[in-house]
Amino acid sequence: MGRRRRGVDRTPGAGSGALPEAIAALSRALSAGPSPETFRRAKFDRPEAAPALWQLLFRVLSPTTQAGAKASQGPEAQVRFVKAALRCQGYPRPALAQLPEDGSQGSRELLLALAWLLARGPLLEQLLARTRVRLGDEMTVCECEDVAYDGASVGLPALCVEPNLHVDIRHVQWLMGKLRLRWRNLVSSQQEQCALLSKVHLYTRGCHSERSLGHLSATETELLRDPDGSRQLLQALEQENARLEAAVQWRRRELIFWQWMDTVLDSCPTQAPGAAPQPMFLPRITDRGPRQWGLVAGELQALQEQLQAAARPRRAAWEAQVRGRSQDPAWSTTWRAVRQAVDLELVALQGAWDRSGTPAQPHGPHRLVRSESGALAGRGLWAAEAIRALRSKEACLEVALRQLQGQCRQELARLVGTLSGFIWIPPPGR
Amino acid sequence: MLPADCSRRLLAELRGALDACAERQRQLERSLRVSRRLLRAWEPVGSPTAEPTLGPDTQKEELSPGTPSPQDLKELELLTQALEKAVRVRKGISKAGAGNKAPLPKSGSIVTPATTAPLQLRAPGRAGSHASETKAPRGICQTKAPAKGHPQHKPLSSGDRTSQERASRTTGPGLGLRDQATAPPAAQPAPEAFTLKEKGNLLQLPAAFRKAASQNSRLWAQMSSTETSDSAGATATAKAQFLQKMQVASGLCGPRLSAAEMEAEVRRLQKACWLLRLRMQEEVAAAPTDWKQELRCLLTLEGLQAMVGQCLHRLQELQAEQQLGPWPVGLPPRSLSPCGEEDPSWGPRLLLYSSTQELQTLAALRLRVAMLSQQVHLEKVLMAELLPLVSARGPQGLPGLPLCRAVHSLLCDAGERFPTILRDEPTG
């Protein structure tokens, strides 16, 4: 086996070393990935290649914050995690779910999974961006990180609650108050931080080697203060540069890899068509997803009932009116015109949520740069624009909240009205 | 008391919200510690310790392994003169004050060698910095071209120095003198306590770091450009073909949705529901004046109804998809593709602000939007959990009243105000 020439895998038109070089570049870009030899063994589904590939996929798929904790749980946990994560991403092949959990087999399937992840999206860029060294003081203006904050704590709290705990409504009120207080503290801390950052930027004006930035960030100033931190940062930067160079090299040689992967896929035994995918029976600890679904379903159904209640009497009234008029020719043209106008409006309305996201919204963390003169126009997002966008979002959210509260008020008034012998006085104002 | 499953769900949601807030606070605290430290006095790395007095010889040996250039010497000369003047001024003051006469004559001689020490801050022993650059890449503080800055520094420095001296005297030994066990009092020439406010614009990042940083941005720019280059066309087709083959080989009829996509769909439908509701309220509130408007109103309402039906249908399709397996253990769906990665340009993204006020407004708005969306979500959750409880208890009367009151305040006024309930006693 060892004497088999690599040339067997040679694709036409490629140099004999081009494929291993491409794979080596990929491994370097993934930071200490398996060797080209491991990849070659995986094509033939050799078991010795499996553990390295399980570990690689585990590293690639787990979020940075949890990787350390999960890694200590052992290979079975890693295998389960990889299977679940790939399912989560929509991996099509059911063969993966059937691999044994001791991590001893399945190297070819894992190789296919890795290639699938690479083909689907900019995996390398995403991985590099995840651990990207941030030299500036960063602030995000989009709301995606909010979901990340909420999602990060989702799994755990439910675990701590005993199954038969009964809670008093006053405890709920207390928790809500606590939440309000925490937000207030957060806002005041944030204001202080902004003031301090602004001062740091002001005082270090003119220092940066990059004229376009103009001043140092707190991070950069910190590394002038702290030699250890500076060393670590420099090391991290150099490591990232090495990975980036490897990624650029990989980009240049990718094509050979994909041609090779085609041969790998061909060497797989064909799946029996129509084989039912095995569902994974994992205990449901968090039901955030289904809860979200349930909320939306409830809202839509309530809305439908309200629309029915509004439309039915109007339709009846209209039918009564129309009986006398259907003979008039001018009337029918008007009717058609109105119908068309309404259809156009509704199509435009549907576009409002069908559009995939808001393209104009800038995503991701932005480096804060203080620039009074406006000399950097065109180079970045202006705070004034971001403020405008946020204000309109704030207004929308406030309207939504008021509307929900109004709904509750009506509903409660209705429910309470059935109680006799009591006078219900709602709080004044608003 | 609330029923068990309701309690569990409510507690889970509220604790999740509290934890999310706590996490943000922790991150903010970390950054605050760093920023506060930076705005106090500190020593830039590589500068001679600003203790200029005792043991100046030993310190000097550590500080300047090489010989300063002639330009530096000239600078030193000028600065020494300025310092001597400052000391003279202070002599006058201290004579009037504490009257530490004894150390004073010495202070003159101490000043000169001592000032070379703090001056290393300004005129870098360029030699010193070269020497240490050959060692580990430690950050070293250098000035900018001294010729340029110098004329301004001179008048400033004496002013700075005296004010700093006064400040250091009044605030106590503090900053510059921490290593000095026996620091001579008052006659102490200025410990060159570095504060960002006064010396911030003299800082410069170390060369090794600058090189690495510029290489980093160059490489990131290269990453985004190689993606859009034409030679990537063949690669893109190869990838698409591979994905297609994978799909076909797996035996499934259509592509499965990933968890992130499913969540995005649900959110889309949520947005649709909200927009449709708004539209409905507009139509219902409008009073049609003629039959054309009545017709329009009717057709719009029926159209909206049809759209809601479509949304419900789509939701049921998603439900069917999801039946193939529950959400995996402890795997937040968004962890795998956090935002900022959909953007193909991996280059530097800047946020430009012009004043502290603007930055604070932006940050406050940001938090307000996050808080409001959390509030809206919690409002929906509370409605779903608590309203059924109130309506279930309604017929029972009295036992439900505290609950009604609490629920009303939570749902309608965000817990800030309470309704009043009066018992209606029949008179007589």
C-alpha cells in the first residue's frame, strides 16, 4: 500500500505534486489539519484515517467558545456532536448518521462531509473570520449578535429547573424587574465605555501608521502598555497571516481537489434510492425552535380569524349592494381596475418580507474611527446613518410593543368584565 | 401559583434573558477595565522607568545600551535646559513652602543625569530601540521626527513638567516613584508619569507589529479578491456539480433545510404576520366613503386573508420537515454562521463617528433596540402563558383577582403600574 504511487490519483493535466500541495495548503489553512496521506487513505475508506477526520470536523463545526469544553468529553461525544451539527446544516447523506460512535470508521464519508462543507459556502473565510485578530475597537450595528447572545444561554437554564416546580406570579414579576435593572446598568456602563474610548481616540490622534485610520484604538494602545499582551497579539497575528497565506494558496489550486473529490464520490457504493433517513432520537433539552414556531403559528391563526371576522360582513354588505349594479358596463371596468390596484399592492406587501434580508444593512463588527473632518467619507459607515437606521427600527419595535400591550388590555378587560361584584380600574395615563 | 409546565417555560425564558444580559455586562466590564487603566498614568513599554532619581546609574545602564545620536544629544541639551529652569522655579516655590533645603543643591546635579532617563521617553534611544528589536519583538515607544515636534515640545515641556511636578507632589509619591524606597521628597524632578492625555500623540506602534498588521490587511484583501476573480469560475462550477452529485447520490428528493435556514424562514413568517396585521388594522380603521373604497377595502381584506393562509401552509411544511428530527442537543442553530460572514468583503469595515456624544447615542440606541426586541419576544411569551390562566380562572372570581392584577401589570404596562380593584358592595 505504501508503495502505491500517488500518481494513481493523478487527474489528467495536473502535476504529480499538485493535489498533495493543494491538500497541504488546505490543512495549513485549517490550522493543523490532517496530512495529504490521511486524505488519500480516506478515499479508500481506511479506518486509520477516521479519527483524524472526526477531530477535524469537530473543530470546524463547534463554535469557538464551546470547543474547549466539548473536547474534554471524549471521542464519542465528539462523534455525536459532529453528526448532530451536520444534520443541523442539512447534510444530505444518511450514511453519516449510521457510522459507529466509537469513531473508528467512516473516513470516506467524513471526507465527503468536509468537501460538502467546503463547497457549500466560504468555510475557510468563516473559520478565519471567527478567530480573526481584532485590532480596533469594534462595534456591531446589526442585530445578529443579539440572537447569538440569546442562543448562547438557551441550552442551560432549562436544565436547572426542577420538573415539578410551581412558581408564584410574584417571582415572575421580580425576575422582570431584575431584567429591567440589568439593562439599565448595561446602558450606563456602555455610556462610560464610549466616553473612555472616545478619549483614547482623541488623545492618540496622528499616531497611526495608516493615515486613513488616524489614531490608535484602545486595543493598540493597550499593547503599548502591556508587553506580554503585545507579544501574544503579535504571535496571533503572525499565525493568522500564515493561515491566510495557506488559504490563498489553496484558492489557487482548488480545482484539482474538486476533480479528485468527484472520483471519491464515484468510488462510493450507491445509496439505495428511497431509503428512509433515520431520524436521530436525541433528547430535547431546549425547545426554543419549536417554541418560536408555536408562537408564530398561534399569531398567524389569530390573525386569520380576525381577518375572517372583518371580511365576512363586508362581503355580505357588498353582495347586497352589487345586485343592483352588475348590469352597468362602466361599473365592471371600474371593478377590474380596483381589483388590479389591490393585487399590485398586495404583491408589493409580500415583497416586504420575501426579500431575503435587508441587503443595505451592514453586518458584522465595525472598527470605530473618530473622524471629525469628514476626510474619510466613502470609506466606511457613518455613525449618523447608523443612528437613523436604528431610530427607525426602534420606532417599529415600539409600535409592535404598544400594539401587543393594547391587545392584552382589551383581552383582559373582556375577561375581567365577566366577574361580577368588582370594579376594575385600569391604571391612568398612556 | 402557576402550573408546573408553565412555570418551567417561563423560568427558562426569563433566565435566558437575564443570562444574555449578564454576558453582555461581563464583556463590557472587561473592556472598561482596559480603558480605565489606559486613561490613568502608565508606562509605555520599553521606556526607561520614569524613576529619575535614586540609582540613576543602574537605571541608566539598563536603559541605554547604545549611544544616542547627535540629534538626540542636542535634544537632550535643550530639554535639560528647560528642566533646569523648571527646577529653579520650583526651588523658589519650595523655599516658600516645605523648605527642604538640604537636598536642593544636590537636586541640580541629580537633575541632569536624571533627565536623561525620562528623556529616553522622548528621544528614543533609537539605539536602544534597535538593540531591543533584535531581541524579542517588544513594543517600544518612539517619538515622531523630533525635528518636527521639537519646537512645540520645548515650551510645552516646561509647562508640563511644572504642572506634573505639582500634581505629583500633591497626589503623593504615586506614579513615577513606585520602585523607589527612599525617594527624596519635594526636590524630586518630575517623574515622567506618562498619561495618554498629555503624551498620547507621541506614541508609535512597534515596527514588527506594524509590519504584521499591514501584511494581515493585505492578505485579507487578497482573500476577497481571489473569490471574485474570473479564474474562480471553473472552480465554482466544479463545486456546484459536486454538490449536485451529493444530493442525487443521497437519494433525497430535495435539498434539506439547515437549521439556520429554518429559523430564518420562521422569522420571515413572523415579520409577514406583523406586516399583514398592520395592513389589516389600517383597512379596518379606514371609513370608506364611496362604493369604490368599500370594494377596495373588501378585496384587500380578502387578499390579506389568502396571504395569511399561504403563510400558515408554509409553516406546516416547515413543521413536516422538522419532524425528521428534533433540534440537536445544546446546539444553538446560529452558532455555526454568526453574522458578518455573509458579507463577501472581508476587508476593513469602519464606523466613523465625529464626537463622543454621537458615539454614545449610537451605542445607547443599539442597546435600546436589543432590549425592545427582547421585550417584544417576552411579551409574546407571557401572553401565551398567562392569558389562558386568567381566562381559566375567570368564573371562579375572587381567587383569581391577585393573579389578574399581576398579569395586567406585567402584560400591559411592563410591570410598572397596577390596576385597582374595588369590591362593589351593594349599599343597604
